[in-house]
Amino acid sequence: MSVPSNGVSNGFHKEMDKVSLNGDVDAPALAEEKPVRRTASNRKNSSPMMPAFMVSAPGKVIVFGEHSVVHGKAAIAASISLRSYLLVTHLSKARRTVTLQFPDIDLVHTWDIDQLPWDKFSHPSNKKYYYDLVTSLDTDLLKAIQPHLVHISPNKPDAERKIHQNSAASFLYLFLSLGSQKSPGFRYTLRSTIPIGAGLGSSASIAVCLATAMLLQIRTLSGPHPDQPSEEARLQVERINRWAFVAEMCIHGNPSGVDNTVATQGKAVVFQRTDYQKPPNVTPLWDFPELPLLLVDTRTPKSTNVQVAKVAKLKNTHPKLVGTIMDAMDQITRSAESLIEEEYFDNEDPESLRRLGELMTINHGLLTALGVSHPRLDRIRELVDHEGVGWSKLTGAGGGGCSITLMKPGVPQDKVDRLERQLEKEGYWKFMTTLGGDGVGVLWPAVLKNGLDEDEEGGMEIDLEKFLNAPGNDGVEKLVGVSGGSGEREGWKFWRVESQ
């Protein structure tokens, strides 16, 4: 099967031959950077120009199987249209620094490239080959990074500083693994429209963005491009996924790998883990349809560990009863998988959506029986049911966090508006999203041809100032979003790998 024609032009790779993380040739300075003045005798020749580029990856929700998946049952996770966006800009050769800038969490830090522990990462026994499908985190290399984290956000509270240091450790591990001491200077700037700490895969989305950007910079990805063979496309998607998983391990220790898998390939996956000494069994649902989704954040703090422990205790007390509930949840997941894969399933057909929505309703009822719902989550279902606009369930660990609502087709807009007003009045955060959309995408160069200034010849260039000054989530989506609120925007390209 051939991959749809949606690729980055070959010009991308011609430019990548000029500038890479390996530092083969210098890259241009940011507009606001002032190059070091040189005398005529020691001035270096100018370098080939390379424009800024962007990478984007989605967040995720668990659609079916929360908690039962912890006990060896199947679950389904799918991408959502809330996304992270990474702008990569290049400095002059005189600027021997690399900067990570993440304004959403008030993080910005710059390292001197020559002071980083390249000797540890370039040792023959430690060096990761760029084309490897890397599978594990090298703890010795992670330890070598620690001295370079001590000066990050020194005036922040301990909890916030820990988040910043974990983020930086993940970033440096990728930069050192995939770069070299000859790397020119770069600035990696992140914006995310995914609520952080809400169980929506925000850190995995960012890890996928960073891994993709660095793999592109060293030219180990030849896509996405037109007529790319499906096996080649899948191999590249898996390469991104593996490096993103290692970056996630820097932060979370022993993540399931599901979040980064969904953020990389998009669509949805069925995953099951019967042995915690082994990776989960992950089956892509390449033909998972795009579905209209209302995501609501209760803004109620939740603890995954607390909720998991609560269910484990309940199961120990009532093993047969809770075991029956777990089996029922597994059947729901498998029923949903079968339904979606049916030839006549139509994401615009009211009957198809009703059947899927009813499975979501039943799944929520079973989660409530396990004691992991919350009054704020139940209130969302009450409001949705009152207006009759869709089918709702909690997503993730429960005890707070978020709910998802599969929207019914043809619902009068006044009902949707009334629901949204009431949710806002009661302090919820709401996001109209799409379930099951694209995974990681590339915008090279960082120019949108149907952006805000679509009449501008050649399109609108996304520079650092515009990106940083975009106001809030809506501003980011309006400026660089893959949809921009009005369908897919020209310029963004994706690895799209449907089933054969």
C-alpha cells in the first residue's frame, strides 16, 4: 500500500544536507541575535541559510478500559486535536549555545554546547546509532546530565523546579544522543494547547516533537513525502516513537509507552499489558475514524496512584465481583474495537455513533462502580444528558481530571451553546476537539500559505516573536495550528499510514 501524497518536499533534505545537529555546516542566526564582530583577518565565510521549521504532535485520551488495563485487560487510547508545537530556530556559528524555551511552564534555560558531557555520549560503548530503534534508557548517560540541571530555575518552588529539571533532562538526553559537539547553536521553543497534568499525554506529545525535530536535523527521516512506501513510513514512525519513549523514561521512569505511541502515529491503539516485566502489546487502529469530541477539564486535582491503589484494595476485598467488572470492561473495549473495524461503521452515521456512545456510557458506569468517579465528573454527565448532546465518560485515572463526550450528529447549536455556558459558569474548562486525528506533523519551512496573512506573497512566516506572542491556546491554534479552526492548513505534512 502506498502512503497518501502529503510529503515534505525534497528541498527539506537538501537543506538538511547543509545544516545538521552534527554540525557539518553552520546555520543562520535569529533575527534578534547580534553576531560577534570579527576583523577582516579572522572573519569567517558566511554560511548557507536554513529556515526555521516546526513540528507538532497530539495529546491523547483513554477512550475505553481505564483501570482494567492495570489488571491485564485491553484498553483503547486515541489522539485528540489538542497539540504541542515546537519551533526550531538556528543560531550563528558564533553562538555556541542551545536553548530550551517553554513559556507555558515558565521554563527557559541555555547551555554552552562545548560544556556538555559529549565524552560520555560519544564513547563507542555508549553512543546510540541514529538509525537504531532504541529500546532503553542508559542510566549512566542520564547520570552524566545531572550536573547540567542544577542551575535550572533556582528561584522556583521545589515542585515546579523538579518539573523543569525533568523536562530539561529529557531534552538534553535527546540532544546529546542525537547530536555532536560540532552541533551549531539552536533554540527549541515549545507551546502546547494540551492541559498539563490532566492525563492527556502532554509530556509525551512534547517528547515526540523534540525527537522528531532532532531526527530530522540529522537526516535520519526521509519523510513524510509523496509515494513513500508504507513499510518505510512505518519504520520512520517507529524510530520517532522509540526515541520519544526514551525521553519519556527520563521523566516518568517506567511509562507504558502508550502516550508516545499515540502522539507519534495518531489515530488510536489497543493496548494490553499482562506482564509488567515486558512491554505492553500495542495494536494500531490505523483506520480509526475522526470523531467530534467535547473534552472537559474538571480542574480538580487527581492522583493516579491514589485511584489505582483504591481499585486494587477493592479488588482484594471483593475479588470475584471486581473481577467480573474488569471482565465486562474488557468486553466493552473489544466490542468497541470490533465496531470501529466493521466495514459499515460510519463516523457520520447516527446509528454507528449511538452504538459507540452507549459503550462509553456503560464504561463510565463500571468505573463509577469501582469508585473512581467524582462529583465534578458526574455533574458533566448530568449536564450533557440534560441537553441530550452526546455520550460522556471519565477518561484517565478519575477522581478528578477530565471527561470526554462523543457528540451526537445534528444537535441544534443552541443546545451546545447552552451546555458550554453552563460548564463555564460552573468553573469547568471545555475544549471542542476531534478524536482520532493525525499524529506527528512537520511544517518546513515554518511558513503557512493560508495563515493570518494569506495575501502575503509566499505565505506567512512564523518567526519566534509571533510564536511567543500568540495569546493563549486560541492564539497558538490561530497562528500555527494544523487546522487553524477551518480545516487542514496548507503546509503541514504528516506520516499517514492506513491499514492495508
